[in-house]
Amino acid sequence: MLGRPQDELRRALKKYFGHDRFRPGQEEIAAGILRGTPILAVLPTGAGKSICFQLPGLLLPHLTLVISPLLSLMKDQAEHLAERGIGAAFLGSHLSRWEQGRTLARAREGEIKFLYVSPERLEQKDFIAFAKEVPLSLTAVDEAHCISQWGPSFRPSYYRIPLFLEQLPVEPRLCAFTASATPRVRRDIICRLGMKEAKILVGGFDRPNLFLEVKETEAKPRALLDFLRAHRGECGIIYCATRLLTEEVCSFVKRQGFNALRYHGGLTSEERRLNQERFIAEPALLMVATNAFGIGIDKSDVRFVLHYNMPADLESYYQEAGRAGRDGLPARCLLLFNEEDVRINRYLAAKNSAAPRLRAQGEELLAKMLGYCRSKACLRHSLLAYFGEESPFRCGNCGNCCTASLWENFFG
């Protein structure tokens, strides 16, 4: 590679993605990866983190392996690269053995520059054999907070990524990305991935265009209906805590004359796929969903995210609320809350984990989420402080800082 890394990256940015300039933080992250520095990048939803590892991957000589938690996310990113003429593919359990074999053969032949896999794939003997045979220039770990025992989305297979990397004949460059990690989680990611001398680059958590609100109410259907009538004709996401509530809320919204879809883990993969594609393609749709919906959803004109139930932790809330307003225009994030939400979250936590340590950790996270909902202080300041970011004590565009007239001025 000739020239300075920054020059090469800027040319590649224009050639492959058609952009003349980087978003904040992207160039520094991509240049660090290209120089071989282990990087942990913490970038907010919509900040363009994929380009940060895709550009170095294009400039490095061998295959880039991208470890990602969701099939839909892998599929979307691989297809977006392929549409730009970049060799990319993903491996999923839905593919036949022949299709998976053909994908690996293409990678061996150099036709694929980016290969997307789940962390579980790294434990399969045939894939380990493939990785020992085909040189890797770069390994990118997406949604890296899943490796941390202190995060709410701990996934054991992420914990075993270092075991996979240790088996490779040549250690590839390593980078990790997440949109939501407290300082404690960042330290844990670095430790568990074995990223010696890693550089942590934090792009900032503030989304000034989002108007944050919490409303405590026992009459959630009425509050929901009032909100939707005020935002008729806009695209939005309504998050519910359970599949049953998702079905009930979706039916209620449709009976009130709104165009709504549903999304949760109890649906067939085909219905989830079709509903996701419709939501991305059509304007003014509502998606009523559990937290199964969201990662990798790239729709810029979502004007609101309404939480019908309080999430179990602030990391989840931040990521889900952050799916609003990715176009930079004003968007609204309303969280409806009552004591029943606390009981629901405790029930789900007990159902999903028998380990005392994880239950205690869940209680700690839930307590912080509850503190946010009950706080009379600036919501933006409270949220940013949780992630270790300094901010003014009053933001002027959240429900605790503004009167109704100020909110109307914010939205024009």
C-alpha cells in the first residue's frame, strides 16, 4: 500500500461509497485499524461504524472476517457491499451444506473480501479448518458489548472468540465495535478479547435531535393512542416487553385505524423477514415489536420510538431509542412507565437466568433504569452520565427540561 493511510482511505471512501468526507471519528478509527492498532470503537447508532472496518478491509490484502450476532444484520451488510461490487457473503444455518461449502470455496479462491459469521460459527471444526487455511487480514467484532459479563446482552459464544483467534497460524488485526458500552463494559471487552495496548475511541453518545420523555401512567392504551394521533402519518417503532403484549398492542393500534406490523421471536422467520422489509421500504408504517427488532435496521426517517414498557437496562433503552431520527431531523422518544414494568422485568430476568450472579447484575441494571424513569433531573444528562460522558445539567430538549410550549418549538 502506497501513501499515507489517510490518503488511501479517502480515495477508497470516494471510490467504493461515493462520499467526499468522513463522519466524525470514522477516519481516525479506520486509520488506526490500517496501522495495525487494536481498536475498540464506541459509536452511537447511525454514526456509520461499518465503514470504519470495511475501508481498511478493502485496502488490506486478505479476507476480513466480521463476527455479528444476527443473521439479518449479516445479510443486510453483505448485500449492501455486494451491491457496490465488493465481494461479500455471510454464513447462516438456513443455508444448505452445499451453499455453505460454495461460499467457503469462493473465499478460498479470493472472490470474497468480507465474510460475515455468527460467533457460534467459530466453534465449528470445519470453519476452524477453513480459517487456518485462508489467511485473514482483519477480524471485526460487531456488537462487542455481547462479550462483557457486565453488559445486559452477554452472549457466551462471544466469550470464546479469543480461543478461535489463538488457533490461527497468523494473528489478524483485531477491532471491536459497539453503540452502547459503559466504561466498565469497555474495560471488560478489552480484557476478554485480549486486545493488548488497545486504543478506545468513543464517538460520543449524545443525539441532540432526539427529544427524550418519560411518562408514568396507569392508562397506557390512552397515552399510546393520544401520542399516535398527534403523530399520525409518521413512521415509528413501538417496543413492548413480551410477545403477548406485542400482539395485544398491535391489534389495538390497528383497530384504531393505524397501519401497523408486528415483530417478535414467536413469528415465522418468513413473516419477520417480510415485515422488516415492508417497514424499511414503506413510509408511515408502525412497527410493534419486542427487542428482537432493531439491530441493523437502517431506516433513516423513523420519527419516533415509543416504549410501551420500561426496558430492563439503560443500554437497551439507548440503543432502541436511538433508532429514531437517524436522518438528523427532530424525533421523539417516549417511554411509558409504571410499577407493572418492574414486575415484568423481574419475571423475565428470573425466567432467563438461574445464575445468582446474573440475577444480581440484572437487579443492578434494573435499578439504574428505574432511577432514570423516576428522575426529575435532565434526562439527557442522566443518560449520558451513565455512559461516562459529561454534559450540561439542562439540555433544553427533554421532557424534564421543557414545558409543552418549548417542546412544540423544538419540533417546529
